Amino acid sequence: MPTDPDHTFKAGKTSGATLDDVAQEAGVSPATVSRCLNNPGIVRPQLKAKVDAAIEKLDYVPHGAARSLASRRSRLIGAIFPSLDSTLFGGTLEALQCEIASAGYTLVVASSSYEPQQECNHLRNMLASGIDALMLVGAAREASVYRLIGQRHVPYVLTWVAGPDGTHPCIGFDNRAAAAAVTRHLLDMGHRRFAMISGGTATNDRAAARLAGVRAALEEHGLTLDPARTMERPFGVEEGRAALRQLMAREPRPTAVVCGADPFAYGALLECQSLGLKVPDEVSVTGFDDMWLSASLPPGLTTVRTPRKQMGALAGRYLLSILAGKETAPPSPLDFELIVRGSTGPPSR
């Protein structure tokens, strides 16, 4: 079958517009065009608008390798998330991307699937690719990982956690305090028999902090969380269903089930429906993160609203500021909000 020469892809040097062509079209020097591409923050908005218009008119695409050599920057920022399989991290990712794109950076994203070794593999690949900065989720990882980042002198920021000791730059919220707040809400309603469905705490510091927060709030009332009523599971709706079913198979049944993530709570609510348990009359259920489905479930899910988009935007601003050579301190821990809906109520007498 003959090949249409007009539609044959040929690798090699392109014959498109050059940086000099853009400069001529915009009526500026090539150096100005280079500054607009490599350090747009220092260029006057009116001047940048002229250059952007010329770039768009000429369909100019800068050569990545040449830009890297000229600026000693790859214009790439890496981000490794525990999962990309749900909407949980989507808002953070989008806000981060919007922030850095405004400064001419491209986001490189990977998922660790909650596996420390997979995260380390992604990190090594990103560092080898010459990323300029890095965003990670959580703080719990081997010291050797941080040494590796430090050896490359790559600015980084941790999200979804608040760093009380100041060892690492963090932009996040207090997971322990948030879980304690939702537990106190249940305690104030009169609940005394608690259970928790948690993510794995061995390598997930957010899950560990949330479990610690539940225990701390219970201890304030002289209560403890029975280990038999503490279920650590991989994140997911079906895992929430299975855990709830197991919890309700033992007497006396808990009157309140605290879930360390909304998907656990979705599964718990579905399983309650399957078992014929009335929520919240026979059992109250809470979630964590206030994901998009939480307000729409019958009944609406009581949960903790976390600052997911704010974390992404602030992480982007922080990394851009460091890359610009500015002395920058991460913000104080961000606020969370307890959202009370129909899935919680007083225990039946």
C-alpha cells in the first residue's frame, strides 16, 4: 500500500518559526523573547502579551533541550501522588498545575499506588530527567530519600501534612486534629461505642495521624478504641463495605464508625443499607475529605472538608518562589472544616 508523502512523519529538525522570527514579529529583541519564555515573572505584562501574541500567530514551539541549556532549567516540576485512581488528589493536582503553568513550567505526574518503593523509583526517574522542583504527599519516608533529593539540590515541598518540627517544608493541615474534631462531634452526641476504618498506618503518616486523633479524643472522655474495632484496609469502597460488615458481626455493635477516608464511608453506608441498618438511627458514620459524592449520598455524609485545592496552589507558589531565589517560608497549617450532614445522630437508647 503506497504511503501518502503528505502524511508521513519524519523525525528530525523542524522547519517552523524560530526565536528570531518571534522577536521580529513582536518588535522586540531575541533576548526579550528568551526572558518571556524562561523567566516570565520579570517581564512587564504588556511586553509579555506582545510576545505571546507573536508566538501564537507563528505557532512557535521552543526547543526544549535548547531552553534547558540556555536557562539551566528543564522547566519541569515533578509531583508524586499516592494514587490517581480517584478524585481525592485531582483538585490538588489541577491547582498545582495551573499555578506553575502561569510561570511557564510543565507538571510531570506519577502515582506510587501507596508503595514506598514505587515512589522512590518515580523520584529517581524524575531527578534523572532534571526536574527543577518536586511536590510529594506526606512526610513518612526513608531518610535516604530526602538525602537523594538534597544531593541534587532540588527544592521540594510536602503536602497533606503539617510539619510541627520544621524538618521539611510542609503545606497541609493537622490530620490528627481533624480526626479528633469529628470524633468529638460524635462524643457530644452521646456515642460511647466507637469503631474505625482506617488506611494502613505503617507507611501512611496521614492515616496514622487520623487514627491517633480518634484515640486522643476518646481518651479525653476516659474511653479507648478497641483494637478489634480498628480495621486497617486499602482505600476503597468495597474495603469499606467489608470492614463495616465485619464490625457489625460482633456484639455489642458500635454506634459510631469513624472512617479515615470518604470511600470507606461510602462503602460503610452501602453495607448498612444491605444489612438493613438505619443510618444514623442504629449507627452513625463519618468520612474524611468531603469528596464530590459526600453531599449527594442518602443520607449526606458527615465528614471533614480538607483544603485540597488550596494545598496545590500554595505548593506551586512556594516552589516557584524558591526557584526564583526568594527566601520563602511555608504557610502555617491550613484550616479544615467539619461538615455535619445526615449520617450522624445521637445513639439509640
